[in-house]
Amino acid sequence: MTVETAPGRLTGAQRKAIVAGAIGNTVEWVDWAIYTTFASVFSRQFFPSGDSTASLLSTLAVFAVGFLMRPIGGAILGSYGDRHGRKKGLTLTISLMAGASFAIAICPPYEAIGIAAPIVLVLARLVQGFSAGGEFGTSSAFLVESAARGRRAFAGSWQQVSVGGGVLIASALGTLLTSTMEDTALQSWGWRVAFVAGGLLGLVGLWLRVSVPETEAFAQVESSGRRRANPLVAMVRDHPRAALRVAGVTIAGTLLYYIWVSYMPTFASKSTGIPLNQALLANTIAVLVFLILLPFGGLLSDRAGRKPTMLAFAIGFLLLAWPAFRFLDGGFGSLLVIEIIGMVFMVGYSANCAVIMAEQFPAEVRTTGIGLPYALAVAVFGGTAPYITTWLISNGHRDQVWIYVAAAALVGVIVYATMPETKGKELT
């Protein structure tokens, strides 16, 4: 039995579900991003304060540990969403994320409880990584399943809009607190305000997710008796090619996303000497342009197809790689232009990734099929991109960074050119 009968326009109920899903996802990523936003401020609260650099590195190492939990979260929470429903999966992920934020906010400092402080921090970050790993697959399935067939990419694009929105809100919260509080107060207790705010926003997101109905796709899984006892085993056994395709789709997208969105300001500052605040401003402007364009990228995909828009992203970066790094000259204008061009191409991937992954699997294994391969690819390729780029620069290979970017784009061209077109496919 199929879920969709006609493309149509979004109904009022569908729009409400997409808005609730996007806002909930935004809140989830506010909590995730607050950690990195305030890492340099609270690091000495959880580790011995004699060496501030060592404390910061330890805090960032805990951040990296969170990434290790994402594939585990993708597998376990994805299976939970396939067995018990998207709604229950989403309420669980946001509850875990918000609860971990509250735990960090109220944890006494190292001076008060000693080694227990970093243990609490590690455990809280493991929970947040676990939650983030389950969030992508479950929220992507929820958004795509909540849309009419002709608006699936548009609905899925809001998954990435909400991720970027969460990061921007965390950054704005950091700017507000650092601008209005004295350094001593901020380091003593002010940073805790951010984590409390994140936890409270999580409660708002939880309320929104509880208020929306389950998707029709999962309801039909239940009514037709197709629910699997072990969705992870079923996904690996019955859909290995689809799982590999999800990982392949993710490789170029996550690597280029992390370089352009997360690392380009630091790279430009270190390699050209542009002041970091100017590089961050250029990055912020480019990200805002990117977020505005994402829903339009989804609409274009719904009209033109997944393959053309994904190929435009990969071919665009293949052509951009050499001139982008060749013409970085330390000027604000050149960096801004390069950032914006890259982010325009990035729309082709980010507007499509959720819908393409959702369209690879039947509903009974969809959240697991999206969550696990995606999280593995992000951990292996996205998480290592800043390290590899930094290694190339520090070893005198700055002029070869473009080859790394071009190679990732070429992998994307190959994967996207050979994958089946899924626009208009009925979700079963």
C-alpha cells in the first residue's frame, strides 16, 4: 500500500507538522552548538585551571567524543523511530539533548567535586552525541513523510535550515552574553545561563513535538503489520545498496559543508592573515544567504529532479575548487564572494540530502537507513576535514588544499550521476 496518491500542495496539517518539526530540530541544534560556542569560557570549570590551553584542549576533546556517539545514536535511535514511530523518536532525542544541557548547567566545578566534574561533562556530551545521531534520520523521515509528493524536497530542506538556524541562535546567544557580562562573571556563572536557556528551549521543542500527530507513513506500517522487530538488521540485510548510497551521497556534501561553513574562516585567517572577526563576518553573511536559499533549492529539486540539482552542486565545487583557494588574498571582499559562491552551490546538496535519503528506504526501516550510514559518513569524512586541511597547511601544502576539495567533489559527481532519480517516487 502506498502512502501518497497525488503530488498536490501542502495541506494545513502538513504545514503545521513541517513547522513543528523544523522548530524542534532548530532547538535540538541550539543545544548541540552551545557547547562549542562557550567551550573557551567554561573549560577551566571542568578541568584543572593551572593551564588554560590544556583545559580548552580537554574540553574540545570531549566535544570530539560526542561525534563518536553519533553513529551509535543513528543505529539505536533510528531503530527506535522505526519501531515506535517518528513522534516518539523525536520526543526522545530532544529530551536527551535538553536533559544533558541541564546537567552541564548545574554541574559543580572541578574545584568543588574534583574528577567528578569532567566525568559529568563527558557523560553529558556522550548523551548529546547519541541524541544528535538519532535526530537527523528521525527528523528527516518525519519532515519528508509529512509532505505531499510534489513538495518532499521542499519539506526536507527545512531539516538543514533548522540546523543552520540552531547554530546561528547559539552564536547569537554567545554574542549577547559575552557583550553584556564581565569576563569574571561570564566564566564563573554566566556560561551556565546559555546551557539553561538551551535546556528550556528544549522543553519548548518537546511540547511542539508532542503536539503533532504521527506521520501517515508510519501509521500504515503499523496497520499493515510491516513493523520490524529489528529494523537495523532488516535494513542491513534487505537494503545494503541503499545504505551504501546514503553514505556515498553524504561524503562530498559533509566534507565540503564542514570546510565551507565551519572551517573556512579559520583557514582564511591562518593562511592569508585576514583578521578572524572579518573572516567570521563573511562566513555569517554567506550562511544567512545559504539558509534563505535552501527552501528555494528544495522547490527546484521538486520541479527539476534530485540528480540535476545534486550534480550542479558537485560540478560547481569541482570548478570552484582551484580559483577559490587561488584567489584568497586576505581581503574581506574576495573571501565573501568565495564564501557566497560556495554556499550557493552547497544548496544543491543540503536542500536534497534529507529527501534523497528518505526516498531510498521503505517506511519500516527509513529512520535507521538514513541515520546510521549518514552518521558514519559524517564522522569519517566531515569530522576529519578540518584536521586534514590543517595538516596540509602546516606541512607546506597550502597550494594543494584545492585538490582535496576537488577530489571530494569528483566523488560526488560519480555518485550523483549513477544514482537513480527518485523525484516523484511513491513512499511505501
